Amino acid sequence: MAQFEPYLSFNGNCAEAMRFYEKTLGGKIEMSMTYGEAPPMPGQPAPSGDAAKRIMHASMTLEGDR
């Protein structure tokens, strides 16, 4: 089975982009974590406002990957 694991960066529109790829490629978003949901980083302030709502990590499978 071939694997493709890109790591993409978006300027605040990752959730929108992931929904687009899910629809366009026929995939399924398996996991999505915002900066606000991530474990706290020692010595760093917790993200707030729009920063906390941005996607930090997301995972999608495409048909045939399961």
C-alpha cells in the first residue's frame, strides 16, 4: 500500500482546506486538533482568541487507505 503523508501549513484556513480536500478527494477527516486543544507547552502562554481556534494537526484517510 502506498502512503503519502504531507505536512501542509495554512494561514488560518486549515479547517476550510481540509473540508475541501475531504470532499474533492473523497476522503474522511479522522482527527483534527486546534492549538487550544493541544497540551500546554511549559513556559508558554496558552493560545487564546483566533489562535486557539486554528488547526494544529489534522489527519485524513482516502478510500483504499483502510
